[in-house]
Amino acid sequence: MASRTHVQRVRILYKTILKLHRGLPAEIQPLGNNYVRDEFRRHKKCVESEAIIFLHEWTDYAVSLAEQLGLRGPHTAQPLGKCLKEEDVEKLRDEQVCQLYELMIAATGRPEDDKT
């Protein structure tokens, strides 16, 4: 069998992530789907080195989400989400930190220091 083209691999990953999002709670599905669409759209014309990193990170996300949702059976499900390591946060650009903060507010409905 011939190997898939880059475009085919990207499309398969994109569709896989959207299918996995069907297992998310209904109130955060639109948030996740919109974020994925936006990210894939913004990286459509990125350079090859960025594309490799982008696909690797989104593949890791898909695998992690599949494990969290327990797609091998309900007994394998884990709590959704994971904590970021400090060194991973330090690697982010300022724009990405702002994006992450906005995502947290959208997902939880409140800023981090407002834990009431």
C-alpha cells in the first residue's frame, strides 16, 4: 500500500480529533472543535519544520484524549485534562500563554484566581 500524502495524514488527524471530541462533555465540545478548526486553519501554510512539530503535538493530544475518554472501554477512562509542567509553559510564546489563559477562562467560566 502506498504511503499517505502529507495532506491525507493531516486530514485524518483532524477528523480523528473531531470524532474524539464527541466524547467530551456537551458544553465544551463547541469550544474544543472551534479551537481545533482555528489551529489547523492557521497552520495550513506553515513551514515544514513547524508542520512536523504541529502534527506531533496534535497526535499526542489525540492519543492522550483517547486514553482519557477510555476508548478501550469505560474501565480505562481517566479524568479529562492534564497539568502542564512549568518547563513546558516557559517554552510557550507570550501569544500562546494568552491563548491558554483565554481557553482556561472559556472552559471554566472564571479567571484562575477567582476560585469561588
